[in-house]
Amino acid sequence: MEGVSVRKIKKICVFCGANSGKDVAFVNAAFHLGKVLGKRKIDLVYGGGKLGLMGCVSTAVAQHERQVLGIIPSAFTVNNLVGETCGKEIKVATMQERLVMMMELSDAFIALPGGFGTLEELFQMISWAQLSIHNKPIGVLNINGFFNGLLSFVDHAVKQEFITPRARKILISATIADELVDKLQAFRFESDPALSKLKWSPSSSQKEKLDLTLRL
């Protein structure tokens, strides 16, 4: 990465399945990602509990003596539904509150294989980046081609002019954990000139009037 300015990443939020998936490679990759984060002295933010890939990555990070923070809706803690969080735990009231806190406390985001919840979290972060709510890098670890279909769909949406080429750059991908972290560190956010004018502060009393077409 010679000649490339590298952003400082201290905490990465990982979105992934509460199941382990069909392919053992998913489990191995989750443990390996946790090992990579640990060796790079990067702390973990995740959804809490110890199920599936979420448990794998959090356990690996903790084993390498890095901090682990689980942000979990209180509803999931009833009857020990998702198991004990590996590290510190913050309980929140809603799923939306959970995602907002993840955004605020993390420097970057990685998605491993998962289901609807993982995809929701991933695309929410991408949408918020597009709207300049945050400017943090987002990537998918494409294990054994798991995200091939999703990446193809995104590229198709670009061709159909529902996603701009600028917005497409928000989503990073790699097949190897070290490569993905390197890409996240090298990421340079390119905001839409019109969308960057939006004011998202809760104290804002007026909304900016913009003459633009939102491609969301």
C-alpha cells in the first residue's frame, strides 16, 4: 500500500449470520477474520450473543485479547435466546437503535455470510453512506462466492441507472480477510455533491431544498 494514505481503524463492526451456514468455510473464515482483527489490534463491535458466525468471530477476537462489544436488543436476552455475549454488552430497546449505535461506535463495517438481518444491516449502512450520514468504509468478505449474486445484482442496478457509479464505490469486496481490511483502510469516501448538503443533525430546524433526483 505504498503511496496510499491509510485511515486509522480501531473498531470494526461485523455483520453476519446467527447460524453457521452449510459450508464449513464460513465458520473457518469467521474465526480467521477474528484472528486478523486481533493481530491488527482492531476491536470488534457486533450484534451480541454467541450463535453461529457471530459467536465464531467474537470468540476469535477475544482470544487475541482485543475488546469485544456486543450491542443487542433486550428482547434477544430473554431466556438466553442468543447465548452469552463474548465481551462487554450494551442492551438497546430496538433494532434501529442497535444499528445507529453500531454506526456511531465503529470505524468500518464488514459483512460475512448471513441472512435477511445481515443484508438489512449491510444495505442500511450503504444507504446511510450514500446520504452522507457517515463516511466509513463498508465491505463484504466474499467467501466461496457467497456474495457473487449480490454483487452482480448491484452492478446490474448500476447498469439500469438506479445506483450511480459513485455510489457503487461505497461497497468494497474481497475474498481474503487481510485484503479486505487493507481495502477498508485505503478507502476514500466520495460524497455526492448534492446529497452531502443534507443536514442530519437533530437540532436542524429546516431541511435543505435540493433540486436533485435521489437514486436510492
